[in-house]
Amino acid sequence: MSQQISQATSEQLTAGEDSAKRIINISATAENTASVSHSSHATSAQIQMLTKNLQKEVQEFSI
């Protein structure tokens, strides 16, 4: 009986450690996703500014 309790405790510990590792991986993935999202937003803003500047220059040639 005590051997079964010991084995069950060991299995629960292993499962808990696995869960903790997965939660850490999920957290790291979420942080990376947020970072990429911010970078993408900044790049999008730069593209928007460049597009506006290009439109102004094209209009100068069109007139």
C-alpha cells in the first residue's frame, strides 16, 4: 500500500513539473507574440508614413 502511495505521489510530482514547464513555455510564447506584434505595428506605421510621402511626391509629378 505504501509503495502505491509513493508511486502515485511520484507520478503526481512528475505531472506537476510537466505542467509547470508547459505553462512557462506558454508564457514565453505569449511574450514573444506580444513583442512581434509591437514590432509589426511599428513597421506598419513606418510603411504608412512612407506611403503618404510617396503619394505626395507622385502628386507633384502629376500636376
